[in-house]
Amino acid sequence: MLHGKAMGLKFIGSLVVLYILLCMIFGINFINVFLITALLGIISYMLGDMPNLPRTGNTITTADFGQAIVLI
């Protein structure tokens, strides 16, 4: 249940930010933004949050920004 809640919050937060940036500013289709958000959320959660968050707290997981830039 904790993974589902964390993924849901990460997805909603990312969707809002990417919707503002990609849909409103750059005119990208909402379906594409939705798919980008889903892929970005899954990849960053698996590679960044799951291994690093229990060990380090929130200091290392701010690297999600770097992952987002690379993946987008």
C-alpha cells in the first residue's frame, strides 16, 4: 500500500507540473504528457526512490530532477 500511495502522489505531482510546462507552454498533446508522466514516474521510482530513499532520506532523491531532464 505504501508503494501505491507514493507512486500516486509522485504521478499526480509530476502530471501537474508537466501539464503546465508541456501542454500549456509547448502545446504537446495531453495523452503524450500523460504517457511521459507515467514512464517518468515508474522509472524514477524504481531507479531513484526505492533504493535510495530508505537509506538516505530525501537528500539523494532530489536527483529525480536530473532523471526527468534526461528522460524528457
